[in-house]
Amino acid sequence: MNELGNAANRTAQFVCAIAIARPDGTIALQAEGVCVGQILQSPQGTAGFGYDPIFYVPAYQMTFAEMPPELKHKISHRGQAFQNLLPQLPLVLK
């Protein structure tokens, strides 16, 4: 937060990459999730951890720390990565 100083461009994103490997180490499945937001100049909200109070998601007009847990889990980079991965699981569970 302080590292950005008064920078006008405060765009940020969280990215999560998930891979499932076979026993031989080759990648069987992979998925990615991205959550785009902005870094606020001052924290908002009390839930969550780490960057949650300063990571603002314009599409929902709140920080991760202000969101109900169900919404955060759904739209977060991790939530999106798992939403992208889960439909692929039947391909490797045959």
C-alpha cells in the first residue's frame, strides 16, 4: 500500500494457477483464475487476511474484506481457478 505512494495507476490482480500432475510428473489438467481490482490507499473492511482490506473489486464495489465469504470464494482468483478446473476432472478420473 505505502509502496505505491500517490501513484495514479493502482490496478492490480490476483492470479491462481492450479495443476494436477500424473504420477510420472506430466500435467494432466491445469486451470487459471484471475481477479482484477485496485489497491486502495486506506483499508476498508475487517474480514479476511493479508491484502483483503486494500484489494478493491470495482465490479462489486467492495474490498475482499467487505465481502461475504461466499462471494469472495466465488469471485477470487482461487475460486475462479477451481471453477475452471472442476469441470475437467472427469477427463482424468476415467
